[in-house]
Amino acid sequence: MSRDRAVAFAPASVGNCAVGFDLIGHALEGPGDRVVATRTSEHGVRVDAIRGLPIELPREVEKNTAARAVASLLRSVDAQFGITLEIEKGIALGSGMGGSAASAVAALVAANALLDTPLPLDALYPHALEGEFAASGGRHGDNVAPSLLGGLVLAAHDRLVRLPVPEGLHTLLVHPDLVVETRVARERLRAPYAIGDFVPQSEALALFLAGLYTNDHALIRAGLMDVLVEPRRADLIPGFAAVKQAMLDHDAYGASISGAGPSVFGWFASRAAAEAAQLDALDAFANAGLDARAYVSPVAAAGARIETCT
């Protein structure tokens, strides 16, 4: 029996995970976006409300991440009905916490629950990528994938690979009161790289993945770095070097920019270790003139969920 109304929540996420630009991300416990989807007799997708932001976001289907994602889903199943969306933003714009991805994922999960035969979560991935395109102009999955599935995910262009997370690993993410637009951050990467620049990054990625699969924390530490993207974006974030160092001084496995920034994240062996680094990381941003908020989360945090469906 078909349902008429569903509410879904999708969490924020840490994109790139330092070593996996546009490929690897993990979910973040706590903040997220919520979307109400309602079936209608009229075909197509309509955004009826966007709440939780101080500015207006576009409601046109092709320009709105949630609407574009749902429209892609409905076309793929030849749906004989339409859907209206109400979006409740719980993630700040331009925060480096996967806000556009969370909106697209929450909308998809809610809309999927209203299909006569809902699809498995993995099958929603290509539609989530369509939503991400509306925000960034690219179909990169390092935010939509973990927001959808939870945990740590390798997001290839045509498939998702859930990566193992050693027990106890936690992240500290510090979000300063600053906006860095994804398109602006990506402009920093336009200049060519020398082929030799990729060797240390490839080495780090190999060490990182090997560490995850063998539960070798030393290998994870050796690989959790970004020598390609971070250097070109660091100056977009006042105080970045000091925040990163504060985390490393508390024995973080590694620390870098979350997504396009300005949020900064670090991985730690335990929740207690991540919590111990909070104050110094916040102080580092304060010394740069920025208020900030800290989040501590398991790396293997939960993904999107249906809250109600009637």
C-alpha cells in the first residue's frame, strides 16, 4: 500500500577525509537536514518551504539540490504522481559539512518511502549525485554517500564501497562562523599539478586504506593527510594552521579541511581524546577572530533515516 507523507533526516558529513578528495567521506553524528515529502496527484516536484536559513534558497527544480534529486528519482521509476517538499535546514550553508548533500539525501529517502516499491538505499546514489550537481556543478559523492549510508564510504562514480572503521575512532569537527562557497574553493584547484605531486598523495591513500582493512592504526595515521588540496585552500580559513596543530597536539591521527571548508576535522583514537582537543581547537579559531562550534562524533556514525511515514 502506498504512503502519502514521509519525513526523513540525513546527517552532516566530512568530505574528502584529507586523503580521499571527492572520493571518501564519513557521516557526522548530530547536525543534519530534515525533509517532509508528500505525494500529490500533479506530476513533478515542487518545493513548498525552506526553513532554518537566514537567506532564501532557489526553489526551481534544477537549482535546488533536494528537488533535482527527487525529480531524477521520479523519472527513473516513471512515477505516476508528484511530490512536494518541505526542507528544514540544520546545516549552515558553505560550512564544509555537506549541507547540500544532506538536503538531497533526506529528500530522496523521504520520497523513496512513498514509492509503490521503494528502492534499496544504494540505488538512490545516482539521484543524490544529480542533487549535488545543483550545488557544486559536479557529481562528486564524498558527502552524499556517507549521508545516505552512514559510516565511512568510498564513493566511486558508479558504486559505493563501505569502508571498515576500527572500533573507537572518533572525529572532532570544528565549524567557524565563516562561509566558504564550494565553487570558490574548487577554483583554487584549477592550476595544473605536476605529476610528481600525486605520488605522496597516492602513497597516503594506499596506507590509509590498508590501515582500515587491517585494523592498523599506525597505517591510518601515516595516510591521513592531504598534500594536494589542503595547501591551496588553507588560506581561505583564518586560523586553519593553528586549529590543525591544536588537534595534532592532542594526538590526532591527522587533521585537515572538511570538504571545501571552512570546518576543520581530526580523527582520534576515542571520544575522550576528541573531546580533550575541543577547547584548544576552539581557542585557535577565537585567536583568529572567529567564533566556532565543535562536534564530536563516531567516524562510523549513522546515515539517513525515515522518521515517520504515513
